[in-house]
Amino acid sequence: MFGPLIVKPEKSKGDKTGSWRIKVRPKYLQKNCIACKMCLLVCPENCIIGKEKNAFSTDYNFCKGCGLCAVVCPKADIEMVEEESLEDKKGMAK
Amino acid sequence: MKEFLEGSRAVAEIIKLCKPGVISAYPITPQTHIVEELAQMVANGELSSQFINVESEHSAASVVLGASATGVRTFTATSSQGLFYMGEVIFNIAGVRLPLVMTCANRAISAPINIWNDQQDSISLRDAGWIQLYAENVQESADFHLIGYRVSEDKSIMLPVMICMDGFILTHGIESVDMPKQAQVDKFLPAYKALYKLDPSEPLTMGILADPDYYMEARYAIHATFKDVLELLPKVSQEFSDIFGRDYKDLLVEEYFTKDAEKVIVAMGSVCGTIKEVVDELRAKGKKVGLLRIISYRPFPYARIYEALKNVSKVAILDKSVSLGAYAPLASEIKSVFSNKKKLPKVISSFVAGLGGRDITLESIREIFRKLNAKELVQEFIDLKPELLKEQYE
Amino acid sequence: MNDRLLFKPGHTACAGCGQAIAARIVIETAGPNTIIANNTGCLEVFTTRYPESAWNVPWIHSLFENAPAVASGIEAALIYMGKKEGVNIIAQAGDGGTADIGLQALSGMWERGQDILSICYDNEAYENTGIQRSGATPYGTNTTTTPVGAKSTGNLRSKKNIPEIAVAHGIPYVATASVAFIQDLQRKVKKAISIKGSKYIQIHVPCPLGWRHQANETLLVAKLAVETGLYPLIEYENGNFLSCRKITPKPVEEYLKIQGRFKHLLNNPQELKKIQDIADNNIKKYALKMESQ
């Protein structure tokens, strides 16, 4: 019988909230990054990964484009760019 | 061994033998003696439960909810306004599918405020997803708690159980009771092993939001489980009888001289003791009368009731609660048993009695049998005082 | 960071949600040996919609107002089983679930002194139901139940002081924090869970939708609340005032002008003065002002 409604978190894949982005997305320039991890700390989605300098990136499947990572970056190494103008679209949510 | 015990004491003794990990309660008359006894047992070191005193019934129910979700056996008790204040937690416990047992010391609902017995409190929570068993006497009050845990924790059920015992009449009444031994209880009720629990080594999310794609199935699943409860209760009753020697038959209803009866009263709880006395008295005079006692009000044993009453010509339903503006709750459900049935009683009359602790005497019961004549009474309140009804507010 | 994500992506909070940031910081700081009881509210709705769950720790939601009582049952059960050692229990709620409907259960839990950390994600209104006023809504706020009109300049009452109510219970640790000061928040959570007994942390979490600011201004708004003195970051231990975050006070307009919920006040010097007075009182009361060097 259906239920109880109990979820094992490892089975939860999450919603593909990247589709919510309507205008801008963060672009990780990976030039002046000092690996301070502030972007990672402030991300409401927890979808930024990276440990080493100039190696941080976001998972566009989940990123809603709020832009807080770009605001918090002390090195201005994250830019919010127009969704359309992005030359490389391979990271887009499918 | 039989001993004279107050109903509350007997319940507390049984709960002690069930070894709950967490007990939480908030005082309300007439439930207090049960939790006071348990608190004393914990204070004496006879019982190793965590006893949590809380600031309200809402929190008492929430504490046992949290404890049950963490994988321990739990107990709470309440009454009347306390049950209502728990109301949303009561629905929630069943919805999350958590097993536990709670005593409802049945008491009238305010206003006017009244601490005496009727069954309006638990009856009003009938749709909450709890199994409800109604006890007739102190022995049953104690035994049903034990049975309650066994049914509640069954892996195929996982629903809470409310043991309804009439306030004062049973909670404060002293009767001869056969108290079981720990070894018997342990045999009947093994240590609780949770099917799912909050445990950091295996994280689970409980109490989740269900949108229109899932909500109905979750509710239907509880409804369907009640059908399994109908099948489980007789089996558990048999196990109980094998170990403790007391036979509650199918645990759904009790038939008292119904087989050849022409007039039968249907009722629940302690008033059935009074009805049995009148049945004995009238049977001695050759009158074919009987009693059908509903033990399991949720799940409601429609088929079983149909079998018991289909050949009875006149049925009286005695409710100790009302659905203001409609048929009394038990009456409307008994009536619905016979919808679209070929065999049915000629008369099904509804009687409301004993509200707010008004005594239901032997004479009250005789009157119901007398009134149960060829003409169906839509609904009659027994022992009303007509002189009071004439008074007007000025 | 834990190797296992304790708060997973794919939840459905609004873009730039302050509460989502704070909730993640709290659980990442508390670590995997944590059990959470969550009141009804935004956080519960956006993280646990069947069959999804953002929580990689044991997590339960029951009702709007009972998480502290549910958490109390969790603690009691763990103690009974001898499994309490090393497990943190968090009861978390929004400001409505804390300051209004849940205050009774919370007070009961504090009074019992149970070893539970209660967290209030304070976004200063019932955001989940559509931005209605709560007891934690500041003076002058335009909400859907304290709307601005010819005869109204928004919420008439001042924010209820829950931290002081918490302190009055005699619990060992009480703090306010802000999503703008993440290291401070981490430190406070770490400190709270190191203390046995009931703890309370109230975290200021801007809500872009309800406060009407840009999604990328969440941290800025939260920072200005602290820097104007409107949201003092304070800490009490065993009833004693321990510390506060010192500020060089900025005028309250700087905080108010970037939020739609306060827009109506900007040309109203009388009302602005009242809000500046609230900030000034805080600055005085908690000695927030940085000493000149």
C-alpha cells in the first residue's frame, strides 16, 4: 500500500530549478579566484562546487541566477551574463 | 491474580508492563490519576520511561509524536478539551503513520464546561485516522491498552490507537481486575522495533508535503489499512485469549443475547454494563431483548454489525454524544449499515442519553426498551428535564 | 564542508532566498549527527515536497507550532535508548512559528531546559502565506495585512523581542545572527551546540519576494539591517550579555530605501524619525556603537 510518505534523501534528485533562470546566469571567469569559498557559502541552492583556486563552477541544473555569488566575490571573478549571449551553452539544463 | 484497583491504576499498571520509552502528558480531569500513577512509578524507579511534563496537551501529543518517530514506544492520556486541543496533532500522528497508544478518559465538551462523562470528545475525533476501542469495564480498559500496542505496532498497520474509557465511571471506579504478569505481557507484546525512525545513521525525511498528485493516495492508504485492522483484531484477540485467558471474541463487537432477540440496544462503553443488567432482568421475564456492544468504533465493523442485527426487528441506538443538528453519530452509522440491504430491522430508533454525566439508570434503559415499539423514533433524548426546557433567558 | 551534502540543491526556494542560505549554514555547521524538527513554513515547503527532500539528515515536520515539542520527544527517546550522546537536535521555525503561534511550545521546551537548539529564521512576516504581518514584523512595514492606505502607514506595532524572552527563561545561550555575517553565524551555531541545554539563535534572513528587493541584494539588505542598528547582533550566555557586533551606525534610510516594504515611509519624516528612534534605542541599549579609535 502507498505510504507512509517517508523519503530517503539519497533517492531525491531535486527539481531542476535551473529552468527558473530568465535573464542572467553566473559565469565563473576562473582568473583571479583565491578560493575564499564565499560564493559557495552564500549560494542559497548549494549548487556551487570547487576547492582549488580558479576551479569553482556552478551546476546550471539548479542555479536560479540570483547573482549573490557575483555580488559576494571579492575578486569580481564571477560575472552575471545574459542567458542568450552565452557563447557556450553546453552547461544548460536539459 | 485478581485485585481491587481503580481504573486509572489498572491502566497505569498495564502501561508500566508495556515499558514505554517516553510518556508525556498534561493534566486534565478525569485523566489525571493515570499519569500521576505513572509519574510516581518513574519517581520510584519502577519504570525507566522518560516522563515529560509539558505546557499543554498540544505539546503532550507532539512529544509522543516526536518520540514515536525516533523509534520508541510511547504513551499519553487526555480527555475532553485536552483531546480537542491536541486535535491537529491527533490527525498528524495518524497521517505520518506513527504507532502509539493514548487513553481518552471520556468527558463532555464545553460549553457549558462540564467535567463529567459522555463520549463527545473521542467521537468528535472519529475521522482522525486513529483506531478507537471502547472499554466496558476496568478489566477491558487495562487489557485494551495492551492490545492497542500490539495492533498499533503491527508492521501492516502503523496507526495510533485510542483507548476510550468512560471518565470517572471507569477511570475512578474500583473493580476486581486480573493483572497480567510481565512474562505474559512480554510474550504478547515484544519490544518495539520501529519500521522507520529518525536516526542519523540512516537519514529519513518524515512529515513531508504531498501535493494533489499524492495526497489522496496517502489518505486512501490509511483508509484501506483500517480494513486490515478489521481482520487483525480477531487474530490479536485470539492470541490475547491464549496467553491471558480472557476472550474478547472478534474484538469488534460483543453480542449479548442478540441471537433470538426482537429488541436490541446498540451502545458503547460502560453503559453496556447497565444494559446487560436490564437485559438479564427482562430475559428472566421472558422478554426477547439483547445488547450489541460496539467495541471497535474505528474501524467501524459494518459487516459484523449487519450480521448481528439483520434478523432483529427493533433496534435502539444509544448515543452518549450528539451531532448537533443531525442524527446522533452512532445512530447514523448503524442506520447506514442497512442501506441497500434486503434484510433489515423494522425499527431503528435513536436515543441520546447520559450527556455531561447525567446518570443512565436501569430505569433509563427500561424506558428505551419500552419506547422501542412499532413506530420508529427519529431521535429521543432520554431523561431530559422538561421543566428546565421551559425556562427563558430574560 | 561535509563530503555528503546535508542540504541538497534542487529545492524550490525563491532565487536569492536568505532563509535557504541560513538553513544550509546551520545544518552544515551542526553536521550530520543532527536531527531536525521543522515547523510549517517556507523552509518546510520548499525543501520537502514529496517525493523530494533537500535534507540529508533525519528531518521531521509535524505542524506549524510544535517543532520544539516534537524535538523534545526526539530528545527523550534518544535519552531512553542511550543514544543522545553526540547527537544534536534542532527545532527550527520561521518568525511566525516562533514569535506567534509557536511561542507556547517553545517556552515549554526552554523551561524544561531540553538539550535542543531552537532556530528562528526571521524574515519578519508570514512570507509563505503571502507576506502577512507577524509578531516579528518591524514597525512601519507594509504587509498584506498591514497595508498602507490613506489612514495607515503600515504595521503599527514594534517587533516582538524574542531573544529577551528567551533570556528570561534562563536558558544558557541566546544569540541573534544575520545571513550577512556567515562566519559569525557559523561561530554561534558551533558555540550553541557545544553547550548542553536549550539554546536559541534568531537569524535575520531577507526575503526578496516579501521585502521587495532584488534577489542579489539579500546580503546587502541583511548587512544594512545590522549596520543601521535595526537588527543588533547580540549574544547572551547564562543570562549575561556577552557581546555584540559593533557598528558605525548608518542612517536607517539606507536600509529602508532599497526595500519595497518600506518605500511608503521615505517621504514621511515623522515616520522615519520613529524608525530612527528604534535604531538609536538599540544602539544605546546594547552599546552597538564602535568606539572611535
